[in-house]
Amino acid sequence: MKFYKYDGARLCKTFKDDCVVRSVSVALRKPYAEVFHDLMDLGKEIGAYPNHEKVWQKYIQDKGFVKHRPPRNEKGKYIRLVDWQFTGTAVVVNHGHLTAVDEGTVIDSWDCRYRPVNSYWAKR
């Protein structure tokens, strides 16, 4: 799995805790600002912050993404991103962080490939 450093063209360059908006915008191939506003609107509707899992998961589910169990190696242990053989586009959950994967490349503002894939959302 390769790595591509990308800040998602975040609206506020000093704000660093935006992994939800950044990874979802990459996976959906939508502008960061559009996803940010969509998540804010949905969050207000649901009554939760836009980075709460009930908000972002509903958002990507409505866009055709489905949750998948974590991939495991032959010993039953979670696979690290760096070792994951995945083709396609996904939003990956890994210990308090979301990242985007697109065609064998982790796209994020920092290299989190050492982390395991806890679960992931991919198109049906």
C-alpha cells in the first residue's frame, strides 16, 4: 500500500482534527467544502457533531458505501494498512482515526499505514 500526503484542501489550514471530512471527501471524490457542509447539516438534523459516527456513517451509507469487517491474516490478526491488498475506494477506520484508500494508496495528511484496518466502508 502506497502513501499520498494530502490535506484535503481543508478550509482552515491550522485545523488538524478533520480526518472524517477529509477521508469522506476523498472517497466520494467530492470537494472538501461540500462534504463539510453536508456533514454539518446532517449533524444538526441528527443532533450530533459532524464527526460523530452516527453522522458520517449515515452520510456515506446514503452514498452507497457498506461497512465491512476488518481483514485478517492467516493467524486471525488484523492486517495493517501497509500490508492490506485492497483495490477500490474505501473509508478505513483505525483506532480513533479515519483515512481514505484509493486503488492501493492511503490518502491522508500523515502516514498512518502502520495502523491496523479495524473496519472499512466501501461501495457496494
